[in-house]
Amino acid sequence: MPKLDYLFKNLWADHGDDIARQYAGTGALKSGFTRTGKRSIGGLVDDGVKSMVRYYLNNFQDGHKQDALDLISGAYKVKRDVRLRFQRQHSPLVPVLLALLSLGYALHSLTLALKGELGSSSSSRGSTGRSLSAGKAGLGGLLSVLSQHVVAPLLVAYGLVVLVQKNGKMLVDRPQLCPQLANTVAHADKQH
């Protein structure tokens, strides 16, 4: 029976993942719990990643999908004499990816610095060509390296996130065939 239980739980979780991919663009949340019956750190991280991907897809990629649904469902009526003019919509993909890369570089550099390996080998020398460990370059050299390899990339990542946040309304991928339906839903949400 444990084999049947294992197979059933995995079938159930796979089915949930397939359904969730259709409506949300990612697998189901809590699928690790469904498979094993236990919450784990890996499952929490998986749910966090799925949630971030869902947020991105929902806000920045789903407008054209809603247009397709409006067309197929008949919410938008095609008129022979009306030519559709879709407006170009900007994507936050490049700034978001650059922010993630900057954050990753900063965290990697910080890890190396904490291990004392940031700039201690010839392949990791700074722009001066000297070893950058605290013992050889002094505290000033270490602070310089940390500001270049940790603080500066963190500031770049922060600036890019602020840029996306401030221009978020311009970056949202809105449906264009039936925008009045989105406004109706938003108005109904405000009423509750």
C-alpha cells in the first residue's frame, strides 16, 4: 500500500501542477507538501519562486492572453471596418534581470569576502592588480573592494527595482481588446 499511496500522491500533485500551469503559468503551490505530506525549506523556497514568477507573469505578460480569451469567448466582437491598433507595451524584463544579476554578483562577492577569498588569488585581483585581502591591502583596501564588489552592485539592483516600481503602471501588460472589462472588475473590487 505505501507504493500505491506514493503513486497516488504524485499523480495528484502532477495533476495539480498541470492545472495550475494553465491558469497561473507555474506549477501548483504546496505541491511538495502534497507529494510528501511534510513542509520543508525546499518547498517553501519553491513556493516563493513560484509566487514571484506568478506575480511577474500576471502583471507583465498576461495582457495578450486576456485579449485571446476575450476574442475566443466572444467578449470582443470583431468588426470588419474597424482596424485594431495595438499599442506597444514596455516590458520590465531587462531591468529586472539586471537587478537580479547585480544582486547575485553582490551576494557572491560578499560570500567570497566573508571567506577571505575576495581578491586573494591572482584570478581575483582588483583593478590595481594587488591582492585584496585585509591582511595584504589593509582595512582601506578591503573596504574599497567591498564597496566596489558588494555595495555598488546592491545600489544598482536597488536603483533598477525603484525604476520598475516607479514606472510600474507603464510596464503592466494590459489587455487591449476589452479594456473596459478590466476597468469594470477594478471598479467592482473597490466597491467591496
